[in-house]
Amino acid sequence: MHELLGANGGSKRLLLGNQAIVRGALEAGISFATTYPGTPASEIGDNFYRISREIDLYFEYSVNEKVALETAAAAAVSGLRSMCSMKHVGLNVAADALMTLAYVGVKGGLVIVSADDPSLHSSQNEQDNRYYAKLSGLPMLEPANSQEALEMTRAAFTLSESHQIPVLLRTTTRVNHSRGVVTLGTLQPPQRSGSFEKDPFNLVVVPMVGRRLHVELLKKSHNLRAEANHSPFNTASGEGSWGIVTNGVSYNYVVDAIRELKLGDRIQVLKLGMTYPFAAELCLDFLKGLERILVVEELEPFMEEMLKVAAQESGLTLEIRGKEDDLLPRYFEFDPVQIKTAMARFFELDYQPPKVEPGPELPQRPPNLCAGCPHRATYYAVKQALGEGTAIYPTDIGCYTLGLLPPLQTADFLLCMGSSVSSAGGFSKAQDQPVVAFIGDSTFFHSGITGLINAVQNDHNFTLVILDNGTTAMTGQQPHPGVELTVEGPQPPKVDIEAVVRGCGVDQVLVVQPLQVRKTIGSIKEVLEGDENPGVRVIISKSPCPLFERRVTGRKQKVVFKVTEECDMCRRCLDELGCPAFTYCEDEEDCAYIRIDELLCSGCSVCAQMCHAVTPKKKSA
Amino acid sequence: MEVEGWAVWPRGSCMDSWRIFFTGVGGQGTLLATRILGEAALLTDVQVVVSEIHGMAQRGGVVESAVVMGKVLSPVVSDGEADVLMAFEPLEALRALRKCSAHSLVIANTSPISPFAVSSGKVQYPDVSEMMRTVSGHVGKLIALNARSLARGAGSELAVNMVLLGTLMRQERLPFGREPVETVIKTRTRKPFVEINLEAFDLGFQVV
């Protein structure tokens, strides 16, 4: 039984914030869950996926976040409690649906999880998605730890249903990926099926309906503001004439700082868990009688600005500070010393941050494509096929973005999911260098197809390489529409990438197996030299992610490769492949040689095809 | 193995909070080690938060995580505030030295894993003894051990994490002893590896 289903109410568990969110949803009787995987939200969907095989809960990995939200919206409008989870930038993709869903509202509770990533641990930006609450008018809850992640998720369903509006649960990486002790509540069984009642003049948003629904939304917002003023998640504590207003993970830093700086009798803390609509009356009550206020929130001055507006409207003139004068930065996540330092500066306290050794300059350890990764072979083949020539390489989001680093250096431009295809078209129209774009299989389904159709329609001229490794590898091997390898054995894909590409109107399509190096180089050369036939050319480079293949098939590796004495130290393996299994060594007489680490070698044979001094041998058990 | 410069534990026996910072290379099992320590704390009713970062870092990059226990709630360990640094790799021990103070206990594996710039022959891997000397000079106590060879002795090089946990528990600086940790290893690690893991933990525990 799944660990989140087996535990009884009242028992304690050490749960990731993401697991706590899932448990909270199960305790609210969730029936329907959708997602597109993205760090730091991925474990929410992955847990629902496994749980959906055990209980009557519908779960899907949707093709992208917009699809995920629209699918969940239909379930919620049919009365089912539903959740749609995604990383922060995923909400950009889903934003079109979000803004009007706020008008339309829901019947069954709908909780939308936005997992933000301050410090960009695994994202392309660190946008503050709290502004989506303000932009859309949706209520928002922000947990500070795993226990609150569970409780707020559970409460979010009730809040959503009682006001017939979706609720945003906004987390940050440190909440999603911290494990904390959680006291569990009682599980509620999912509702088996929903029912849809036709109501087109509330559910079909033509202008005359939208006008009315906008006014309705503002009424709901007004009621939700009263709810925020009395929310059990908005709490004041402590004593003294100074105040701190804080939210989310920052609350933990504030509490620790107050204890360590021994300020328990001097500072009151207002912790906002329901941060939108803004609990203005509650905040004004808190401000009254205080001398100065520090707002401690990561990223943008979201609460700070609303607090200042509320204070101004009621004529309060006390000092409210946060992001001004670099007291607290608008970038990256906080850490405890930073908060103690800012508090000491603002409240004029004596505090010396610990002295930190700058440390010597050390070799960096950037992440690298795994040994045996077929993306490396594809990149190598493309560069070989181009020869002395060069190209612009628009890339996309996935493991293969690591092609950015030397020695592969096959990434020149990236914005977001799908930007490889559309920007490749733009480059081909804007300048004269040839363009070779890269996109992964899951990303292609997510948002590459639209760009491809656009390129065909507008006669763009580039080569698109679809790196098809058969899974959504980066986020933990989630399935996508083109998956062929399953635990039950190989199966035909539900959606065939080649058929999609041809269906988009591309005539020049080539499928290669990148681990067959010479053949692949030859084929790619032919395609790239087809400049006399301008247009969109697609190469599908198809070879499974070795980690995924090993997990799914359980196949044992039989062969590894070794470097023989014929090696003349030309270094091409090191300088052109960059496989982590290769090591440059020196013996006791400072004589250089190259070695392949047997533990790391995955037996892909790419190196052996480019060099006669690499030969196979039986892998020792 | 060397043991140097043992200073008095920062706040004597009246500690009410513990910050343990873990660093290593993707694939070394740092996240399992932090989780085991977290589960052991839960088992003994000690307040605990475990902080991890998933995703990009797993592709052979640096993986950092933390376990904080007792009164402290902050999941992040600031520079200069780690009570214990658990370094699974010597170069990463030195890189994470910024987390330590003159009071910190450092447990470091001396078996190197070359970063790409080193294995491609572009730069040299720094001398391990030299790096350990630098670490030792800035912290309260350093225990440097070849955890990889101990793990191999226990039956699997993958058990470096268990060896280092054993060495940590021997220091008796946490609010619980070795038993809850061993209980968690028995119940929470994969069945075929439990015996190896316990043996590796014990070999680490022998190191003082």
C-alpha cells in the first residue's frame, strides 16, 4: 500500500512538503488530479500517479500545464474535488485558462499548486507567482512547512467550495523539498463520479457573460477578504513594540532569529498564511501601537506594498520597510544569517554575522549528461556532420540543455518550453547562419508542435532535432504520449512523433539511432546539405534514456569498454565527447593515459565507434 | 585517517539545536543519509526538518542537503552556522568549508570523485591531504576517513553514506544514539542491502 494511504489519522510521519500536499488532498477526499511534471512540483504528481492505481482517484500526466488546468477545471465544474499542480513557469502556460476560470468558478473544490523556485535551483527564472493571485483575483494560501502544507491543502478545498472559486496554493522549493514532522488527519474516500449541469449563461464566457462574471468575481473577492481577516492561517504572536510581517518559509527564519537574538519580548510577528485577498483589517489591527515594521518575504515586495497601501488609507505613518535600500533583496531565497543581519540593521541591534572563509578557487563540478546518454551521441553527430561549418543552436528545456557546457556546446538560445522551434524559425528569417534546433520528446508534445506548424506555414528554414529518449527524463521519468517502453513490455506509442511531424506538414523527416554513430553522421549530413531544398527538416534521434531503460526492462548490462595500448593520446574522446566515464590519468612516471571507469561506463559503444583504441570487454559482476 | 584539533563542542552539553550540513556528488546517497537521520529523529521524538534539493543537481553535480534538529526551524543552513559538516567527497568538503565555524565537527570521506574539468585533464585535482589540512585548520574537529574503502569492505561501494552515518553517531553529539539510526536502516533501506548497510554503518562507527 502507498505510504500516504497506509498511515492512520493522528500518527506522525516525516513528509516532504509535496507529500504533505498530496496527503492533505486525500484527507479532503480528492477525486481528480492533473499535472505536467516540473521541479519542484514533480513529486505531487508522482505520488498521485502511484496512489491512483490503488484507490478510485483519477490522475493524469497531462501534455502541458494549460491542458492540465482545463482538464481539472472540467472535473471541478462537475462537482469533483480536484487538484492541478505545476512549477511556477507552468502557470504561465496555464495562465490563459486561469484568468477566465477565475470568472467561471467551480462547484467541487479546485486547488491549483504553483511551486515557485526562488534561487532558480532548477528553473529558467524566479518569478513571484503571488502576483497571479492578484492578477486573477483568486485566493491564495502559502504554507511555511510540511504540516501547514497538509493543513492548508485540506482547508483550501473547503475554501474553494464555499466560495465556488479555485484556490492557489503557492509554495517555494524549500517547502516542496523539505521533510518535516507531520501529524496526519483522517482520509476521506474520493467521490466516484461527478455530474455536470448545463448552465451556458454562467459557463460559456462570451462577452455578455464575462461582464457579469467579472462583477461576481469582485463580490467573491470581497467576501474572501473577510475570510482572510479571520483565517486561522493568519496569526499574530509575541510581544513588544516592533513588528515583523512574514509568510511562507521566511517565517521559520524569523522565529529562529528572534530566539537567537533574544528578542522575544520586543518583537511581535504577524504570519500571513492566506496572503490574498490581503487581510487589511487584521494587518491594521496589528500595526496599531507598533513603532516600526519589517516585512520579511522572499522575492517581490508583495505583502509590503499592500501593507503600505492599507496603512496609508487609514492614516498610519509608522515606518514599514522591506525591500528598499537593499535591506532585503528581491532576488534568491533567504537564509537565516541574512534575516538576522537585516533585523539587526533595521531594529538597530548588535549582531555580528559569522566570519566566513572565502576559501580557495576550486575546480567546478557542473552537472553533466550521464555516461551512455544518447543526447551526447546526437550532439556529437550533429557537430561532426557540420564539419568546419557552424550553426545557431536554439535549445529547449530538459536534460539535453546540459549540451550548453563544453565540450558539446550545442546551445545558443533558450527562453522556455517550446522556444527552440519557434525561435529557430525566427533566426532563419532574421539572419544567414544555418539553424539547428534541439527539443526533447516530452517538451515537443508540451509546446513544440504549435511552433512546428507555424514554421511550415511561414516557410521557415531550419533543421529541428527531436531528442526522443522515450520519457520525461529530467523530472524523474514520467510518461508522455510517445512512450513505448513500459514495465509490461514494449508497446506502440499512443501518439507517434514521426506521424505528428508529418501531420504538421513536414516532408523532410529522418529517424536516426544516435548510438549508431557513423550512420547517424552520414544521414544528418545529407539532411543538412539539403540547403537547395529550403524549409523545415526534422531529424528524430531515437534512443531510450539508459537510466529509464534499465529501470523499466531490468536488463543487466553485459559489456563495458576499455582503452587499449593503441591509444595515441589524441584526446578526441575527452575533447569532443565529454563522457563522464573517461578519465585522464598520469602514472608514477608522469606518463599520461586515458582510462574508462567501469562503474560508470554504460556500454553504449559510442566511443568505440569513434576510436580504434577503445574495445569492449565483459562487465565483471 | 587523521584526527586533529578537537575543540570543545560549541555550546557544551546544553545544546538545544543541531544543524548538520551534507554535501556530496550526485549518486553518492547523501539524500538517503539525510532522510535516515530525519526518520531517526522522528522515532525519538526530536523535532526535525530535512532539506533537500532535487532536479538539476543529480546529473553528477554537487548535491547539498541539511538536517536541522531541536529548536531550530529554518531548513537552510547559513554560511558559518553548521554544527556538523558531512562531506561525502574531499573536494566538496573544502568547497563547503564556508558552512563551518571554529566549532564545527567535520566528517569527510577522503576518496575523491573527479569533476569533469579534472577527468578531462584540463585542471589538476587538489591534493587531498592538503585540502584536509586546510579544513582542519578552520574547524573544531575533523575526522577524515576513506569511507569508500570501508564501504567496499562491507560489501558495496555504494554504502559510503552508511559508513559516514556510523562515524557521525560514534561522536555522540546528537540527541539520540546509534540504535534509532540502525532501526531506520533496517526498516527504510532496500531489503537486499540491509545487511551491507548495517555492516557499513558499524565499520563507520568504529572510526574515532
